Amino acid sequence: MKEQVDLRYTETTVECFYKNNRVASHPRSFVRGKHTTEAAHMPRAHREFAAWTPQRMIAWAAQNGPATAQVVENILARRAYPEQGFRSCMGIISLAKRYTQQRLEAACQRALAIQGLSYRSIKSILEHKLDQRPLPSQMDCIPVAHDNIRGAEYYTNERNPHAHPTHH
């Protein structure tokens, strides 16, 4: 439920008013780009993560596998405040309950390979069973035979009279 509040600030204090009643008062911070949130004023879901650290979140993901830990580490590293990525990371880790740890780890390997490092991407990989297919890097090694594929020898002067002569 969103409500509108009024703010009043002085040189040293920031006050929040709801319907003319002061509901919060904080020392004013002049540190640019830094949150100064009081844990008691955070939404309940955010307070649940307050005791977590990025290292604890990564260690928890590592229990699933190294690729899962790497995805979580990358998500947290992309955020100015790692805590902002906790909910996404918790969602990813919880996918193991629905799809198994092995499938989640395979999905995270694919996510790393394609740079699809988000909850939505990993969930989509699992829903479409892409975790059970070869990774893109593995597919590059599969030889393809087709009449329209010429190969490296086509581009040498001996096989192709239209190739440009090399100058020494």
C-alpha cells in the first residue's frame, strides 16, 4: 500500500510526516549516492534480507553448484547496492525446488554462456528445457556438412581462380 508523506529537512535532520503526524526522523546524511535506510522502515521482504551479505548469498548458491554461484555473484556485482539483487538471487536458487539442482546448475551454465544473467532468463531456459541441450560453445564444434559450405580451402589461390592473389 503506497501512501504519500511530506518531508521536512533542516541542516541536521530529515523528518517524515503522514497526515501531519511525524512518523520518522533521521539524522541528515550528505554522503552522495549512499542509502541511509533504517531497517525498521524497510518493507518486510527487505528486512528479511538485512542479515544477509553478498558472500553469504554466493555461498548459499554454491551449495547448488559453481555455475549457480557464478550467476549470483555476477548479479550482485552489477548492482550499485548488492542487496538490490538479493530477491532475484533468492528466486534463482529457489528454482532448484521445482526443477532439481542438476537442471538449475545446467541452466546457470547456459545463462553464463549467453550472458542471460537474470531470474527471468534462467526460468525461461528451464521452462523451455534448453538446459538439456548442448551449450552454444559446444555447438560451435559440431562439424556441418552441406553443399553450400565451402571450407577454408576454397579461399586459397590453388582451388579458387577468383580468390585475390596474396602480395608479399
